[in-house]
Amino acid sequence: MSPLLTILIVDDEPGIRRSLGESLAEEGYGVLKAERGEHALDLLLNSDGEGVDLMILDVWLPGIDGLETLKQAKAIRPELPVVMISGHGNIDTAMQATKLGAFDFLEKPVDLDRLLLVVTNALKQHHLEEENRRLHQEVNQDRFFMADSPAMKRLLSDLDLVAPTEGRVLLVGENGSGKEEVARLIHLQSPRARAPFVEVNCAAIPEELIESELFGHVKGAFTGAVRDQKGKFKEAHEGTLFLDEVADMSLKTQAKVLRALQEGRIEPVGGGGAVAVDVRVITATNKDLTEEIRAGRFREDLYFRLAVVPLRIPPLRERPEELIQMAEAFIQRISRKYGRPPRRLAPEARDTLLRHDWPGNVRELKNLMERAVILSRGAEITTRDLGALAVRHLSEPDPFSFPEFSSLKDAREWFEGTYIQRELRHQNGNMTRVAERLGLDRSNLYKRLKALGIEARES
């Protein structure tokens, strides 16, 4: 079995190459060795170099020196972490290496424990940077941020101003409009982009567990607490904490969140002492918090802490300029995902999409396009492939008309989804009342909504 991570050691002293290589191999790393900078660059340029995850590079080398090797290596692999070592190092050399992109600078004789710690930290940072690049690509692929409509152009303009700051952001918008993706985009464009982005859905966590989820707990704090848990605030230390559906927190939990924001400290459930945390908090809700404050369900002082910069995410019905373009982008992406030939929207299918009011917003559109790609049989996606949506928009709907299904299971899921959506409309999106009507508890209701691809919206 080949090692997961490979480190290239570049040093002209055989003893150092041997000792460093043995220590790294004992830690489970694969090791490549080079005695000259030219040899190291050749390794990076050929196929073997694609598997190099980190380079340890001596400053003083025969031929081109370490600094020049570093410069050329960064031109070949800009993302490659490099740790410089030198027996004759000075501050000027270390600063120059850092400017050229070195992760750290160690003096010889190298302390092996410190080297292993530096290597671990460099690889962790590299992993976070790769993850952030992947998330950024996913955000762009999901096409929530097409800016063809005036509403989205205004939002993206605001994001350019807000993201680089430390200001807390409150995102207000309907379910499925892209609040989580906006929060991720703010994080990726902020100085905290290399640190974690941690999401908490406040509506999906039972009241008795949310404090433990946010602030952590100590072993034995309550039944089932078999080990310490650090909590989401601590997980997001130096990064971004995204509290989705923040209006669903109880007043008791709101008080603790307010205290954490005021003091920059949290206390785990069960004690253990306060812990300092440094997080940027972004929150989101589909409710009118001013109305929630008037009704006594949300703390006004917490609102002012969270809504330093309030941003409204426009619903899809306010972005008709982007609707068809977004649908076609989803179709192409989903077709590639399932290995299907490219599809196009038939004219009547376009008309049906444009007539719909999209209560589930972009998430509803994406789910519908995925279902249509899976069920379509020809080169075009027709109204037949849009199923219940097409039936809903017939000029004279027949109550006994149903979309075609490939199995009883599909028909059952369609009926269940339709029934739940009807209750959501009748109860104005009040999840507690909907759960009571369906004979479910709230957590199971949220699980069914997620499984059926339904986004609840409170009117």
C-alpha cells in the first residue's frame, strides 16, 4: 500500500537526508530525496513530482541555491508547502524565504520533534486551502450567484464590501434562496478563509441538545455525555460560524449566545471553565426578526449584535432574468454527473418554469431539474418530465391527473411530498403546527423534508 503523503527532502548532506528521511518514514510519510536544486525541480516537473505533498529544502546547495530553487518550485507548483532549513541562516534569509512563499524556516541542527510539528501544520494548512478552493468551485458550480438580475448584482456588490471585514452578517431570505452559499462565499472572500467554516442548523437540533452542540460539554454533564465535546464555537475558532435558522433558538440559548458574543468566551455544559474563542458569526433566518422581537420570541439586544450588516437574499421569483439560464446550467451539470447525454428545455417546459412562483426557490429548481434529467427519455426536457409542476399549471387541471411514475415507491413519495407541501401552505410554514398535523415530531419532519427535497417556507 503506497503512503498517503510524500515529502521531498533536498539537501546536499547525505547524513541529513538519511536522518530526516528515516524520521519521516517512521511517521508514515513517503520520502523522496534530492541532493541538488536542479534534481528537485526535475522531480517536480515529471510525473513523480505530482505526488509530492511537501518539500524540505536546504538554503545552501551546490549549483542553484535553495532560495532560487524555492522560487522556481513555486512557479511550477504554487500550492506546494515548502519548509526551509539552514545551518547558516539569518533573519534576512528567513524573511526572503517567507516572501518567496516558504511556510517556515528552521535552523540546523534540525530538532526532529519541531520539524514533525511544522510538517504537520504545513500539511493541515495546505489541506484547508485545497478544501476552500473546492468549496469555492462548488459555490460557483451551483450557480446561485448568477448576476444577470439587478437584485443579484446589488447583493454581490454588497458582498465585495462586507466579506473582507469582521462585521457580523445577518442573511434574511426564504428557504432555498441560497443563504448558506452566500455565507460560504463571505467566508471564502474573508481573511479567515484558511480557517474552518462551521455550520449549525438551529432548527434541526432539539432544544435540550443545542447548548451542548454550540458550546460543548464535559464528560458526565448529562446522560449520554460519555466524552468531552468541544462544541461548534470552538470548532470554528479563528474561522466562521454560520448559525442557520437562528430565530428558532430558545430565549435561554439566545442569552448564552449573546454572552458569548459580548465576552468572546464560552463555557461548556457541565462546567470546566470559560474558554476564549475567536469567531466571525454569520446568521440566517427566513423569519421577520422585528416581528419575532415584538412577539417576545427573539431578544432585541441579540438582534443588534447579529445584524451589524443585514443582507436580503432575493427569492427566485424576483430573478426571472436568471431562471432559464440557471435551469439549463443545472441540467448540464446533472447530466454530466449521471453520465447522461446533454438535454435542452423544450419551449413549453420553459413557459411552465416561468409561470411557477418557486416557493422553494433555487433549491426547488435544482431538485426539479435533477428529477427531470433522470426521468427524461429524449433529447428535450418536456412538460411531461416536470411532473406535478406541469399538472399544477394546466389551465383546467384535472384532479385525477397524475404524472407518470416508474414505480409505486415513486408515486408514494410524490403523494407524500404533495401532502406535506399542502400542509406547509395551510399552516403558513409553521413547522410546529405542521408536525402536529402530520403526527410527527419536528426533527423527523425536517428529516422527511430533506429526504423529499422540500424546502419549508414560513409566510
